[in-house]
Amino acid sequence: MRIALVLVVLGFFVPTVQASGDADNGKAKAAQVCAACHGADGAKPVAPENPILAGQYPDYIVKALSDYKSGKRVNAVMKAMAEPLTKKDIEDLAAWFSSQKSNLHFQR
């Protein structure tokens, strides 16, 4: 019982993962680059094959966009979208999408 209590208390001190980008800048960039396929806030893609970006982990978004940009991850449409993005753009997009609510979150 004491161990469980200690683990619960320590859980309050574990920092949450925060995106290092600027969410407001990411929102503006998403409106230009991402909204047509993933929806304005990334929660309502226009086609079932387009993933939900809202609520996704920021490091995942950074990795995925970086991999599309470099060609490590292959998708012609995403390569074209990611290629002109700067590292800061990618971090800003990650901050924006990770701060949005979606069905990726546990709903109570």
C-alpha cells in the first residue's frame, strides 16, 4: 500500500511532454499547409486514409514530418507538403496539433 501511495505522489512530479514550438505560429502554418487534408484543427480529416493529427504526441509529429521531408518516409503528397517546411515550422505544427483535442484523447 505504501509503495502504491509513493508511486501516485511521484506521478504528480513527472513533467508532461510539451512541444518546443509556438502553437499560434503552428495554427497559421496548418491553415496554409495541413487543413485541406487533415481539417483545421487536425481532428477531422477529409478522407479516412488521412490520419488525425490533433492530440498526437509532438515528438511523433516532428519525426513524421522530418522523415517525409528527408524521404525516409515515403508519400508523394506528404513529401511535397513537408519539403518547404523549416525545422521551426515543423516544431510549431507539432505544438499546434498536439495541443488540440480529438478522439485520440480518452473521453470521460
